[in-house]
Amino acid sequence: MDKHVKCAKCGEELEIKKVVIKYFDHEFRKDVPCCPKCGQPYISYDFAKGKVREAEMELEDK
Ligand SMILES: [Zn+2]
């Protein structure tokens, strides 16, 4: 996981924040890099895919 991603708009270094990811009827709180200036979360395709898989596994555990 690259930690020094910068916002394409502001050029600010992204900070890891807890965000709520909505996946169908479920919400998951995950650490996602966000721009401290505009608040835009940076979720790459692979990252999102991995998080969804994690979320699915969490569901199956219950
Ligand atoms: Zn930004």
C-alpha cells in the first residue's frame, strides 16, 4: 500500500482516514487515504476490490 499518494487536484499528501464504504445494504468503516484539503478519498480499483473482498469475508464470518 503506497502511503505517499497525492491528491490530483490539490497536490496535498493524502492522510489515512476512516471512511464509510457502502456496499449494497452494508456499511463498512475502513482506513482510506483522503486529501486533507478537499476530502476526496483516494480509492484505487485494486484497493476497492480488496476492501470489498474483506467486507464480504466479514459478512461471511457472521
Ligand atoms: Zn484534494
